[in-house]
Amino acid sequence: MGLLKGRMEDYSSPLAALPVRLFCGYFFLRYGLEKATGGFGGAALRRTLDEWAAGTPYAFYQPFLLHVAMPYSSVFASLVTVGEIVVGVTLLLGIATRLGSLLGLFLCLNFMSAMGTPLLSVEQPIFFAIMLLTVYASAAGRALGFDQILKGRLPRWAA
């Protein structure tokens, strides 16, 4: 048998990524709840999107920012808030952790694209994206989480 044949989870321990899962879950839940209780609505997101559009977003992302996200900023504010809360809860409880980490990665990639964050940097979205990839690859929800119970009931890519 050659080097690294098989699934990634065969070579990693879910317990090793438990602190990363809990750290990401805490911050996603915290940021989501701050948005939900702090009046983060369409106007607040619109100001943020205006700043990002005036900055240097990635060229492929700028049309989406200008023609979709900005006109519908109230809808996107709700989606971001709910998305962050869902990611936080799934990671903290360890339920459908892989699915939650993919959703969190999607959010991070959108934030990175909108801000124009260089891929080789230590900016916050890059940092969280790397941690979420670690959570996904290691099946971290199977350590002190509900994914251990749901292991055969959910698809491997979700739990």
C-alpha cells in the first residue's frame, strides 16, 4: 500500500481537530449573533459592500458585488447572519460538521473575494478558511459531537 491511499480521515484523528472545530464554531456563532442582535441589516451591509467595491475586490467578483449583492443587500444581510449562526451551531455541536465547514468555507471565500484578500496572507478569512478545511478533512465532528452517532445515517461528506 502506497503513501496516503484511502480517506483523509484514516490518517487523522477527529480529536486532534476538536479545538479547531470549537474555535471556529465559537467565532462564527458569536459574529452571527452580534449581527442578529446588533441591527445588522441591509443598510449596514450596504455600507460594507460600498467599501469593498471601492477597494480592490477580485475582478471576477466585482460584477456580482455591484449588480447582485448591493441591490439586494437586505436579503444578503439575512443570509450572512443565518449562515454564520448555522455554521457556529453545527461546529459547536458537532452535528453535520463537514456540511457546516463547507458552508463556512463558502462564506469565507465570498468575504475574501469581496475584499480582494491575497491568497497568501494572514487575513482573517484566509485563516478561517484553512481551519475549516482542516475540520472538514479530519471529520472533527466525530470527537465529542453528534456526528459519531449520525455516522452511518448521513453521507460521509456531511458528517
